[in-house]
Amino acid sequence: MPPPADIVKVAIEWPGAFPKLMEIDQKKPLSSIIKEVCDGWSLGNHENFALQHADTTNFYITEKNRNEIKNGAILRLTTSPAQTAQQLHERIQSSSMDAKLEALKDLATSSRDITFAQEFINLDGISLLTQMVESGTERYQKLQKIMKPCFGDMLSFTLTAFVELMDHGIVSWDTFSVAFIKKIASYVNKSSMDVAVLQRSLAILESMVLNSHDLYQKVAQEITIGQLIPHLQGNDQDIQTYAVAVINALFLKAPEEKRQEMANILAQKQLRSIILSHVIRSNRSINSEMAHQLYVHQVLTFNLLEDRMMTKMDPQDQAQRDIIFELRRIAFDVECEPNNSGSIEKRKSMYTRDYKKLGFMNHVNPAVDFTQIPPGMLALDNMLYFAKHHQDAYIRIVLENSSREDKHECPFGRSSIELTKMLCEILKVGELPSETCHDFHPMFFTHDRSFEEFFCSCIQLLNKTWKEMRATSEDFNKVMQVVREQIMRALNTKPNSLDQFKTKLQNLSYTEILKLRQSERMNQEDFQSPPIVELREKIQPEIMELIKQQRLNRLCEGTCFRKISSRRRQDKFWYCRLSPNHKVLHYGDLEESPQGEVPHDSLQDKLPVADIKAVVTGKDCPHMKEKGALKQNKEVQELAFSVLYESDEYLNFIAPDKHEYCVWTDGLNALLGKEMSSELSKTDLDTLLNMEMKLRLLDLENIQIPEAPPPIPKEPSNYDFVYDCN
């Protein structure tokens, strides 16, 4: 007979004694269980003791998390979190360097536990740590030369404990003094500083900037881009990542009017070139966190274009109209005629003719074309850049099209406007960076004017594709669709430079696109004759069951999810998997991203599938309704889903990518007996159905399949040919 569900069999350790095997009744108060354990070892004052997991976490067991205890778990009897916090609070103030160092080391480890953290914070522990950083370490400055390793370790443990305590979100970041910020900034500004201290200092500065507007202003006064750049030129990728993260945070939180000024400073300091040579083109592979920070930097850089993208042209603004005159002058090698040369009508006619050749929709007043937002004035900026920096290509495109028949000319003006709008959509100009994306493009770090160069390559591609398609003005939208496909296919190969990107575009001619489309269409061919449709309908339930089993098997393997917090620098992970009998979801926190299989014992929490009431996705999830950057981030919303259980309890997820999102939402819906409706399910169903259909129809190749079933023949006159096996 199985033991009652509320009884858990565990082993409990106590230093200097043999471990005890014990059955814990989860219905009894935790204090009663601790008293029983203390009595077994003749220990008084049981209120000063607590139980904790005897694993790498050493987390305390409380009434809230006691359900995480599993059969066979090893627990440890230890001092209560309040008493441990009090002891550490006193020990870190010891006059002995060795005792102080050991206490800070213990504090850095213990602070990961929120139960201990709450008790230590209640003792005003964070204020004590900040005072130690501000002034307490000053008295050890003289000892630095003779005890430098000890000093570095002490400071490292102090800052680590501070970071861990703040990461629980119990204390507001707005409470810190300028003196503390100055001290942290000084560690970053020093040329030779302990690596661990430097890492923690950069992480603290990033969190300050991201979590408090007031602290952003104070940090911005203490730290300059010039002081952060040397850290990018080192060989430690972790330090490089922290440095880029701080630069991104300062960039992200800067007022709109100061962002362009900051971008100019970054350009002056040659940040792009330093990232390209010391990070992207270094001999080390780029880890996921650095890839994320490079992606964020890429997004923030392109978001500087948003202002021009959303600015309409003023047809009455002479300076803006002069840009259009400059485009005309470069294309047709004409100077602005003096006012007295020829009649006004003749000049208007000449301008109208030239503007038509330039491909504007409004031949009389082209400024009207740039009143559409997006792309607004950004399109005109791109056209002028192309005309000035790629003058030969610009003149060739304009003159080629002006010599064609009207119906076959590729309108340069209209094409540039629509292409600029398309490129902004592809690069998501104006959107906040995703918290989980790592999709940066190395080629955008190879040029100071990468967006403009990107446009120049694409406008030449558009003109080439137009000629290859022999398009007319009615085909404009079709051409733009093909060009978009060419650009996306080239970008997906992640070219390392703009020249490689151009080569990829050259190879993706219209003919090649047609071949690729034909190949994909053949792979996804959908036969429409009634017998084939009937066969598909017959096979479909089998395929859906196969997909369902695959999803459930993937859930049984489990997935590592990232905990999204305001301070992303120190990643927190948690893992979730479905039990082999499909009845329970097991989940728990991890110290780091797992390498290989995660043991069942490390997943302390569980949620019975029978308790799950619903699965919600996107902006309906509770963690997407909270205030903060996640709410505004569309990409994160697309990866979010939550499991509703009991009355109002939720288990919140943010999938690492779209594929995992589809796998988990499909699997959870399958467990609830609901339809698997993700995009991945539709794609898998289509692919597997087509493969199965082709296999079954293999013998019918080149045989015409009739629209109607053949007639049933008449019954034979006798059945003498039938052999009775009996």
C-alpha cells in the first residue's frame, strides 16, 4: 500500500551526529516538526533552529516552500534564518581581517536565499554593506599593497552579497547615496582592479541605471563612455559583456534629446570599431549573453532613426526642398537656373519632367511624397546619401529608367520611399529590444553609416530585380514582395560584412527566387482531387496523434527557462518537465543553464496536471500585465504563456524561442484535451501529411487519379473460386 500523500520520508543531518531517517507529516506545522527533530538530539530552544536543503542551494524550508520536499530528500538542521542573519551581521563587523573575510564569504552564499535575505535586510544589512563600501574599506586601503588578494576578495564578497540581496527586489534602488555610487564608479574607473570586483561593480551600475531615473542621472555623471571602453579592449568576455550592458543601459535610459548626443560620443570613441575588432572578430566564440547585448546595441542604434522616420516633410521648408533640388542636380548635372532665365511656365515644365524621371509620385511638388510616415524624412536622407556616396550607381539607375518606356520604368523616388519603410519594418526601428533575443547582425558593426549602406545595396537590388521581372508600374507591389524575400534570405545567412551581403543578394536573382519557391511549393504540394482529399482526411488523425506524442515527449525531456528580471546581467534559470506518466509538472530553480539532463531530485516543485484549469498566452498572462519593460515588449509577449491552477494561482513562463513556445503550448493544450493550434503544429501537420501522402502514392506515379471512384462490378455468377481455409 503506497504511503499517504502528506507523508514524506527524509534524512536529516546535524553536525557531529548520525543522520536521522524521519517521516514528515506535511499537515503538521513546521515548528512542531523542528521541535521533534531538536528533541531527538536533546537540543533546547527549538525556535532558534530551522531546516534547510542539504544541497548546493542550502535554501531554508518555510511554510511557503515546504511542499518542495520530496521523498528521499536530505535536509539539514541549522540555526534559524533570523539567528544566522544576526550572527553574520555581527561577524562582518569584526576587527579581525580573517574573520571578516570568512563572514563576507558566508554572507555572499547565504544571500541567494530569499528567506535569509529578508531577515538580513530587516537588520538594516544593506545599509551596513553600503557603509562598508563607502567608508569601511578605507581603513584597509593602506593594507592593499601588502594584502591585495585579501582586500580584493573582501570587496568582491561584499559586492556579491549586495548584488544577491538587491536581486530579490525587496529594497528599492532609489535609496542609495551619491557617495556609494562614486565608490562603485571608482572601481570601474581604476585601470587595475580585481576581475570579480569589476564584474560586480559593472552589474550594480547597470541595475542602478535600469531601475531608477534619479540614479541614472547620478551614474551618468560619474561614468563616461571613455572610461568603459578600455574594458572592451581586454580579453575577458564577461567583463566585455558587462561593459556593453552598462553602455546599453545608459543609452536606453537617456532622455530622447540626449540620445543623439550620446551616439555622437560613441562614434567619436570608435565604439563600433572596438566592438568589431575586440569582440565580433576576436578568436573567441560569442556567448549568448554577449550576443544579446550586441543585439540590444544594434536595436538602440537603429532606433535613433525613429525621429526622422516619423517626421513629415514640410513642403514649405526651403532647406528640405533644397535636398530634392540636389537630387535633381546630381542626376541630370544641371545647376539651378537664375530667376530670369526663361519663363516661369518653361521652368515648371522642366522641373516636372525631371521629377517624373526621378520617379516621384507627385511630379509637381515631390515634397508631398515625403509626408507619409513612416518613412517620412528618413527616405529622403537615404536618397541623398545614395546620390552623394554612390553617385555613379545613382545616376545610372535614374538615367536607365528615364530612357525606358513609361510602363517599364522603375520609379526611383517611389521605390526609395517604400524600400525605406520596408527596411524599418525588417529591423523593427522604433521597437524596444527584446529581453530574450540574440539576433544581431555582424555586418551592421562594419560601417558607421550601416543603415544607409544597407539601403544603398537594397535599392540597387530592387532596380536589378525590376529589370529581371520585366515589371511594369502595376507590378510594383509584386516586385517589393520579391525584394523583401531576397533581403530576408540574405540576412538569414548572417553575412559578416556589407560586401558579403551584396554578394548574397547578387546570387539571389529573381530566377533563383523562383527556383526556391518552386522547390518549396513542390515540397508542400497540396493535391486537390477528391480521392486525395479523402485520403488526407483519413490520415490526419494519425498524424495529429503523432504530433501530440512528440510534444508530450518533449515536455517529458523538459526545458530550461530564463527568469526575466530588471537586472538581467546575472542570469537566473528554472527548469520544468512533465513526468513520464503525464500526470505531474516538475519544476525548480537552477544555478546555471544546464549541460545535459537535469536530475529529477533537483526539481523540488510539482504541479499535478489534474489541477491545471487553463493555459493563457501573450498579453493575457499575469506577468505581462505587470508594470515595466516586459509589458511594452511585443516580442517577449509573443513568447509568454501561463498555467492557471487552483483559483487564482499561475505558473508563468517565457519561452527561450518561438519553437519552444509552440512545443509547450501545444503539449499543455494536449494534456487538457484541447486543440493544438500553434503555427508549428500547422507546419508539422502539413509537412508530415505531405510526406505520408507521397509515400502512399509512390506506386501511382504517372497514373491519372480519377475524380470519381470506379463503378463496383457485378457479383459473379458463382463463388467456386473461393478457397475455404477451414
